[in-house]
Amino acid sequence: MCPRTSSFDYIAHGLIGDRLHVVVFTPVNGGVRVISFRKAKKREVKAYASKRSAVSTTVRFDAEVLEFFRATGKGWQTRMNEVLRGYVASQQ
């Protein structure tokens, strides 16, 4: 999900090759109007890199385990990650 810059604008970041780019856009009549498209500034590259430490993957869990964590409410994936991180630390 992209953060909103105003009531109508969105900002998205993405890599083209190895270079980070920024696009500012707004939804219009079932489509998108691009307001700005440019190479990211150094501070934006640093901010983007710091948010990219998590890796997306697909994992299968027992239904009971998943239900338990989901029942804890918002942030359940973070709590599940903390439990797994604790296990990793105990094994080192």
C-alpha cells in the first residue's frame, strides 16, 4: 500500500534495474493519473532500504497455530516473527 501525500495523491517507490524511482499519482475515472515520475533522492533510497529488511515468503502452519496468532489481533504477524526470532536465538 502506498502512503497518501494529500487527499488525492499517492506515492509509490520501485526499482527499475538497480535504480530506485518514485512515482506520485492520483486515481481518476477508473484509471490513474501520474503526477510525477523521477529517480529517488539519496534520503529516499536510504529510507526505502531500511524498510526492506523483511522478506515475503509462503509458509504453511498448523491451523491451530495460525488461529492462535490471528486471534491476538493487529500485529499478529509481528508477534509470530518475534516468537520465531526467539527460537533462532535459543539455537545459537
